[in-house]
Amino acid sequence: MNWDAGLPLLIVATSLFSGLMIFFLSEKHVVARTTLNLGGAVFKLVLVGVMIWGVFHGHHYEARLPLLPGLDLLLRADAESMLFVVLSSGLWLVTTIYAIGYLEGSPHRSRFFGFFSLCVTATVGVALAGNLITFVLFYELLTLSTYPLIVHRETEVARRAGRTYLIYTITGGALLLVGTVWLYSMTGTLEFAHRGFVAGLLDTHRVSLIVVFVLLVAGLGVKAALVPLHGWLPQAMVAPAPVSALLHAVAVVKAGAFGIVRVVDDVYGVEATTKLGVSGPLAALAAVTIIYGSLRALFQDDLKRRLAFSTVSQVSYIVLGIAIIGPIATTGGLVHLVHQGVMKITLFFCAGNLAETLGIHKVSEMNGVGRRMPWTMAAFTIGALGMIGVPPLAGFVTKWYLGVGALDAGQEWVVYILAGSSLLNAGYFLPVLYAVWFKPAPDSWPDERSFGRFETSWALLAPPVVTALLTLAVGLLASAPFSPLQWARFITTLEYMP
Amino acid sequence: MNEITSALLLLTPLLPVVLAFPPLRSRISHPCYIALLPAIVLLLVPSVVPIELPWLLLGSGLGVDGASRWLLAMSVVIWTAAATLLPKPGNHAADNRFTVFFLLTMAGNLGAIVATDMVGFFSFSALMGYGFYGLLVSGGDKTARRAGRIYISFMIAADLLLFEVLLIAASTTSEMAFESVRLAVSGSASPGLYVSLVLAGFALKAGVWPFHSWLPLAFRSARPAVALLVGGVPIAMGLLGMVRWLPLGEITLPGMGLIIRILGAAAIIYAIVAGVKRSQLKLLPAYTAMIATGFFSIALGAGLADPAVWNQYGNIPYFFIVSLGFGMVIVVAAICWLQTDHHAPAAIVKQEDDPSLWIERCAGAVVRWGGKLGCETLPRLRSAWLAKAGSLLQVCAWRKAVDAAEYSLQRWILAITLFLLLGLVTVFLAAM
């Protein structure tokens, strides 16, 4: 096996290896577990760096292993997959550092970090999948590896949330599998291709293609939390903060949204999607999800629940961008894959810091907390303003491309959705910021822990500060080479060039 | 030389942001004065070559032309004057927070002046707006918080409108420099929407009548340093935005020009009547600002109605904005001096008739009239209508209903999915 085939396998295997090794460590082997965790994350990031350089220079990385007759387990690096691989690998490193600090002294850490690594293995597999069957396999592995993380605290509420999550995701997975098999029976191939591989069937299998599209999007829409398939996400916020970060920013919802991108771009292709008339309903569904999620977030007092509904809304920007069908809007959708990740992970890290340091779980308990935890709340402020779309933060760049793209595609109504969503985002984030910075602090906090001269432990503080700076950097330096925006434009150029 | 001026252009908005960083600020004495140094040096350079920053945001530029040099000079003077009124640096958290907002607002203000493109201007003015909101409410009383609430509401609405403007501009041209957009919009098929949105957006930001309700509240309750900034920061930048973004001198919109002139005249009359009727010394700058923005609106309307007028007197609005900034500083400083030394004539202070509460009074009147109408004419209808409206408007009830629907969905998701799947298969078989 040469380097070009070995590199994708190696990238998937790094976290798989460290995850399996961690399962065999006892609770007291803290140093070994930390070394494996961080070593695996850093090594993966280095390999991803090598791969992204190669892909940018036109190098072809592909690993093909026989799976079933006529079907291969195919891992392939293309521009689209690299966007998701970089996001998941980069944020995995930050989340691992955070999780080490968050779970310090708590039980079952080896089990937690083992599944945590498996979860990232599955996410990278989803990103690098070169055909639909490989995608489905890693997609299901993601479901199975995330469940133990959601029920990690072993409380009744956590178990209930886990059950709901399983019911939703397994049902979604079944729909995805049915759609995949049906598609294979029609096309005889499942390999992703630029502009899709169903164009030849448009005249003969029009209805079947529409039904398969609905099945695939419904299956993927569960993880992407499209309304009305979003019910599991607000419940799953009972999981520890690093898991919430993983669910909302790195892995699960992103896998669903990325899957929809793959279906539209590389299974059906934008032309076939338009000709079948399915892009309009998909855009409408995304728009409904954006507004519904924001409206629900407006009335939540539980901070993580508010953030969860915010995720429901924000992830649909990705789907909306893809469904508008146009190069500029697609760029906006793709770049939001990264932008939403860095913004939302910042917010969940901050929510975790508040809970771990002061015992704060509700928005109504956050009065004056900016004075007690200024760094954490400064990071939270950047994340929240980014979500609203305040320039020059990441969210502004996304909304800019979606808005310009919608006008370019002649879909002016999207601009009103963006404006309404921004208004609602301001409605559920600005009162929090006001309470944090300007309301007087209470005499005591619900459950305060002291960390000496620092506001909290460095392992909990460094990750949100880093991701908040990233939120600023990816917006401010959006037009710099190798920025997420430039990479998204690179992908769109490949997809739409004549 | 060009490298030095490029660095100065970058540092003009960047240094205040860097100095707002708490660990750095606490190690440097007089950070608010030091933050102004690049702008001061820039003013001394006779000719500044604009710079292009293709890596910044969506591709931006910075520069100083003749008009912005005057505006920069005005801002430097105003910020220096305001900095002298700041509390001494210490360990008081509220004062430290105030200094952070002070520096961030300064960065946004100076950045907006040196920005040569619309996205850059929009970004810096957003930074300025959020920073100024912090200045308004930081350590302020109930009135200051109310002023802040109204200001931020207007600012969010303004940002939404101006974002739409940016999208319209981007759909007409790929270049977002002020000059390119002006030319592109004036040549477009329907520039009316663009012009209306720009006017509404910046009127909200500048507190132009009838969006002025935060102005009297801000002047009455804000710290002297903040009151000093109102004229030169939000108002001046709002007016500057109109001049920079509108295709004035290249477009003829007589109808809109007339409406703007009428609104300007109405603003002047309102400010004079309200100012005379409910005089309060601290509110004098607010009414002065409203009269000034009224005159500015009349000039703008004239320019929209007849491009030749604007082309003949095109530089005057910049000098007007600069004069307004300086004038407001002098008025506020004079009032501060009068009040500090108890020179204020007691007779003109009349608290009970608060002109800033007109919104509440109007709303109250509508409620009272509605109540009377219902009670005296159709009592049964009124009570039935109220009961129905009350139940409909109970947000809690709606939330419970939505929660219940989601819970049911969670319990039945498997069955619903199978049912939908069956439906899809049926549709497919029927189509075969």
C-alpha cells in the first residue's frame, strides 16, 4: 500500500487506535490516557495538514478496500471532505483538552475518552467517505459511539435522552439505508462524483429519484436537526459539556448537514436536484427550521437548551445555502459548516465553564457573571455576536454569502429569512449579554468552586478563548489564503465551473 | 513613507482595540490618549496614499481624503476632550469596563472615518454602535439603561436595513468601494429602494427625528464623557454614512427629495416646540442635535431632488458634520460647567413633563381609548374579544402546546416515520 492510499486510512486510524487503547486503561492511568488523547489528536492534525496541502496542489489520496461484491469501502480526499476533516480534527484537539479539564476526578473517564475517540473516528470516516455506502457505515458508527457519551452521567434524565437519541437516529439511519439501497438498485453505483451520478435516470426514473431524495434527506435530516426531526437535540443537552460541543459543533449535526451537501452536490448534482424540483422544498424546510429554532430558543431559560435550539436554527443555514442552488449561496452554506462549529463550540465551552465553576445552568442565574468570569464571558460574547451576524465575526461572512447568493439566484425571500433570523438571534442573545455585563451580581453563586487566582482551571479556560479568537479570525481574515471561506470558494468553483 | 502611512492607517483603528485588552491596558498609563496617537500623526502627514487590504474581511481598504481628514481631526479633538473626563484608572470594575467600551467605540469611530469601502464602514460602525451602547448603560441609572435599550433596538434595526443595502449593492457591483457602488447604483434600474433603506438605516443610527427618542434620555442621564461623544460619534457617523453611501450628485429623485425635506422641516419644528415647551438645560444638546439633523435632511433632500445643487455644494455637508461635532462638544461642555458651578437657572428645569416619554404616553392613550370604546359601546363583544385575545396571546400556553407537540412527536417518531415511508412507497407504486 502506497502513501496516497495509506494517508486516508492513517488519518481515520489515529483516533481509532488511541480510542481502543484508552478502553484498556484503568481510571488511575491519567498520564497515559492524556498522552494517548492529545498525542492522537495532534498526530491526526499533522496528517490532515499534510493532506490538505496535497489536495490543494492537486494530489489524489484514495484508499479502496473490498466490502461487498461491487461495493468498496472507499476513503477519498477531495476539497469538500477536507473542509469537514479539518473542522473535526481541529476542534477535536480543542475539545479533548477541554474534556480533560472538565472530567478531572470524575468516574468512567477511560470509557468516556474511548468512545470520544471512536466518535471522532466515525466523523472523519464520514468526511472522507468516497461513496454512499462508506458514508452510511461511518454514519451509523457515529450513532453508536455517541450514545454512550450522552448517557455518560447514568442519570434517569440522561438515559431518557439517550433513548430518544437512539430512536431518532436509528430510524433516520434506516431511512438512509433504504434510500441508499434503492439508489444502488437503480444506478449500480454509489460513488460520489462531481455533479452527481443520477443525471442519466432523470427521464426514466423521475419519481423514484424524488422518493429516494426524500428518504436520504429525511435520514440525514435527523442528525442535521431539521424540523420536525430535531426533537432529540434539545434533550441531548443533558450530556456533559464536551459531549454537547461534540454533538453541536464537531460531529453529529455536522455529519447530517454534510451528508445533505454530499447528496445534493455529489449524488444528485445541482442540475438534477433543480430539474427534479426538490431544491425548493428543501430550502423551504431549512427556512422553517431556521425561524422555528430561533423562536424556540427565545423562550428557554436553561442555557444549554437555548443553545441547543440555536443549533437547530443555525445548522439549517448550511442546508439553506446548498438548497438555494447557486455558487455564492453554496459557498455560504459550506463555509458555515466551519463557522457554526467554531462559534457554537465556544458557546458550549462557556456554558460548561459556568456550570462547573459556579453551578450556573440557567440564563436567569447569569446576572453579573461577567465580573466573576470575564475571560469566559468575553469568549461567550464573541460567540453570541458572531451568531447574530455582527461584522467582522464569522457569522457575518456566512450571512453575507447566503444573502448575496440568494439575490444572485433570484430568491429574494431568503433575505427576509436571514433578517428575521438575525433579529431573533439578537432577541435571545443580547438580553443574556446585558445581564452578564451590566446587571449586578448576586451575593453568592449556586455552587461556586475556587481555582485560585484564575477564574477557572486553565484547561477549561483556554479552549473557549482559542475558539473565540478563531471566530474573530475566520471572519476578519475571511479573504486570506487558506481561510475557510477561500476553501469553500475553491470547492464551489470545482462544483459549478463549466 | 508609504509604508509608514500604511502602518498608521492600520494602527488608527487597531491600536484602540489592542489597548482595550485588559492586561495591556492596566500596564500602560493613559491608554485613551495613546490610542489616539496614530490618528494624530496621520493628520500631520500631508498626503496619505490609500491602502487596499484584500485579505481583510471581504476585501477592504483604508485611506484619508480631504473630507475625512477634517472628520478625523474632529474625532481626535472630541475623544481627547472626552478622555479628560474619564475616571482615574483604578481597581473599580465598572470604571475599567467603561474604559474598555470607550476604547472599542473609539476604534469603531476612527475606523469608520478611514474606511474606503462600504463593508469596512459597516463593520466599524457596528463596533462603534455596540461600544457606545456599553458606554451608555455602563454604571448608568434607570434612564440611561432605557436610553441604551432604545439605542440598541434602533441600532439592530438599522444594521438589518443596512445589511439589505449591502446585499443590493453587492448584487449590482463586485466592487464595494464607495465610489464604485455610487456609480453602479445610480445606473441601476430602481435605485429608490436602495436610497430609502440607506436613509432609514442611518437615520436610526444617528437619532434623526422621528427616531430621536434615545437622544434626550442619553443627554440627561449619561456621564459627561459620554454626553460629549453623542454629537461627534453616533450622530456624526450616521450623517457621514448617508453622504458616503448615497449616490448624491448622480441621481435625481424629486419625490423622495421632497419627502426628506418635509421630514427635515418637521424635525426642526418638533425640536423647537418640544425644546421650548419642556425646557431642561441638560436636554438642550438633544434638541440642538435634532434641529441640526433637520437642516441636514433638508440639504440632503435638495441634493436628491437636484444633483446639480449637490455637485455645486458637495463639500459643505462634511463641514456641517464637523461643525456639528465641535458645536455639540462646546454646548455639552458649557452645560457641564454651568451645572458644576451651580450657574443653571432653576426655573428652566421641569422634570415632570418629560418629552422623552411621548411613546409611553401615546401607547397609554391608545389603550385608554380602546378601553373606553369597548366598555361604552359594545361591552359583551369587548369582554369576549379580550378573553379570546388574552388566551391567544398567552405565550406560556403557546410554549406548552409546542412542547407537548414535540413530546408527542418524540414518542411517535418511529410510527410516524414508518407511516411516511409507507406513503412514499404508495406514491411510488401509484406512479409506476
